[in-house]
Amino acid sequence: MGKKLTAVYTGISLVVLVGILMFTMGRVLSLRRERLETSKTIHSSLRKMIEEGMGQEKSFQSPLLKFGIQQAFQRAPSLMLVIVYSFDEGIHYLRARNSNILTTPLAELDAIRGFPQFQYNSFTHVKITSSIAIPPGTTFLLDAVYLLIDPSELIPIFRDSLLLLLLFSGVTLGIYFNERRSSVGKSSSVTQKGAEGSAETGTFVPAGAPSSEKPPSPSLETKEGIQIKPALETPSIEQCLFSPLTGLGWHQHLEKRLTLELERAAYNEQDLSLVLMQIAGMHRTGEAYRKLAKSIQTSIAFEDLVFEYGEDGVAIVLPNSSLEQSITTLKGFLKKLDPSISKEFALPRCGVSSRNGRLIDGKQLIREAEGALRKAGATWKDCIAGFRSDPGKYREYIAKKEASRSLEEVSPVS
């Protein structure tokens, strides 16, 4: 091939290869979108069936409810797991098509509080979460995992793309051999004409001399366009409990969740601590914040007990942990903090407060932790400040408050 034709055909080859790739990805994404819409429809029917069943039987162990969910698994092969749970009581019902999707052994599921964890591929599967309202006002969470794309379904798509690629390769080989045959024919013709010319005029014409007639130069007209890669749709989840930007719980959910955890701790006669951590210069939209959040979730707290706090802070709920234990845990965490964060940002400032046998709500504990945070310094010696409550003074305060309330209720008659 000539240099110009080679350059042109190289450009055509790149366009064709990109086109085959976009065609393949388009088919895969189209199949995923179609299955996602189907999964949403199935999930809506499943939630409605559970609400109606609980409205009649008032129990997750009723035969009617179990039979309905069993029928749902039989009618929808893509349904892989159904789990109903609440923050207060943990898991109420669980049914899985395959136990490999669970990260927790079956024997330990009863001890789980908060969000159950699953193991699945986020591209070939999807988890849809919704709330279930059951009279007289009890709210449960329904998690269901659906299979969107089975690996066997990708075989026909990749097979068609491979056939297109082989077809284009055959066309390329055909053009190459045809061009080579044509160039060999032109070379022998030029050699024969050169020999005749030298016999007539006494001059020698080299066999490789170019012909006076210039072959027409091939040209390629292309239209420039913008190729837009199909975007991956995000499942529409009715109740989003985590920020998709950071992976942490929303700041707006902190007080309510903290109050629930305090009630549970008081019922079990356990302690509980709240940690407010701030790092000057860090922003929750940055990569460093997400790295810090992931480190906290994997080392010192459960995933569903870590929340955003302001633009540069993190709130951490530590169940069954006293003030001293929480401070020790924080010191160990700060010593092992990612060096990239330590070099780029200032030392984290932490404010800690604990329940310490008191019956308080989340708003009060947050107020105490914020007061401790304001007193935290910027050095290793004072970067962690704790609010230490006095149970004796607290009991005196409660007694005086109840006495003053009773005096207000009994007013003298004039």
C-alpha cells in the first residue's frame, strides 16, 4: 500500500474498531437498563405483597407471607435475596437463593443490628432498598438483590462483535493483497516501457523510475461528530440512607439515629460515645475525605454508624464504649492515619462525649461533643478533648427539674 492509502485506512480502522466497541457496550448497557426497569417493577409488587400480608397476619413468620415470597422467587428468577430488618430489632425475615451472597454466616445473622452487608457485583446485580409501612406506624426496611445480567447472556453479544471484527479483518486482508498485486503489475509494466525507451533513444531508464502519469490520490471524506458514551443509570431508590458522594450517613440522620442508639444502650445498660472529628482544610467533596471515611468505617466503627458532619468533619457513634475507651481508640487510629492525609492536612481535632449512665437524647450528646470539639487543640497532646459528666450532679439536676415541674403544675388558688 502507498503511504497515503495506509494512513487513510489506518484512520478507517480506528473508527471501525471504536464503532464495534461502542456497539458492544451499547447492547450490554441496553440489556442492563431493561432488566433494571423489570427489577423495579418486581420490587414494587414485592413490597406491596409484604405490606398487605403483614396488615393481615401481623407476623413475618406467617405461612401466607412465606408462601407469597416463595411464589415471588419462583416467578422472578432474577430475585436473589429478600431481607426485612429494622434498626431496633435487627433482621426479621431473610430468604436467599444462594447463601454465597451473604457476607455473614447464617448462625450470626440474629446478632446483626443496623444494615446487613451483602457480597455481589454492582454491575451485574442491583440492590434496591425501600421502606415498609405497617400499621400502627411501625417502619421496616426491605432490601432485595436482583440479577441484571447473567454471564451467559453476554456470549451472544460478544460473539456478534467478534464476527464483525473478523469480517473487517477479512476486508482488510483482501484490500492488502489486491493492492500488492496491483503494485507488482505496475512495476513490471514500467520496467518493460523503460527497456523500450532505452533501445530507441540510446538512454537508460531505471526500472524503478516513476511514471509521468500520476495516479489519482485517494481521498476520504469524514464528518466530524461527537460520540457520547451511554451513561450507566443509577437505580432509583426510594429511601437513600447514605450519601453517594462520601459513602457516609447523611448529617440530617445523625441525631435521630444517635437517639435510637442511646435508647438501646440504656435498655442494655451499656455505655455509648459520640466522636466529632474535624480536619482543617479538608472538604467532603475531595478524595482525601472519602479515603478518611473509608478508613474509619473499616477500622473503628460500623459503616452505618459513621455520618457526615459539616463540610470538613465526621461523626462517629461508638456503641458499648466509655469515654476512656473511645479516647484510646482515637489515639490508636490517629497514629495509623494515612501518611498522605497527615502531610497534606492539619492534625484532626476530636471532641468526645459519652452516655455515662445518663438518660439523654441525641441532641444533648451532640451538644456536649461539640463543646469538647471547640476545646480541642492542634497538637498531639490536646487534639482530643472529652466531655466528662458527673452522674451525681446529673441526678441532682434531674431531681431539681422534676421538683420544679411539680411546683409549676400545682399552682395556688387565689
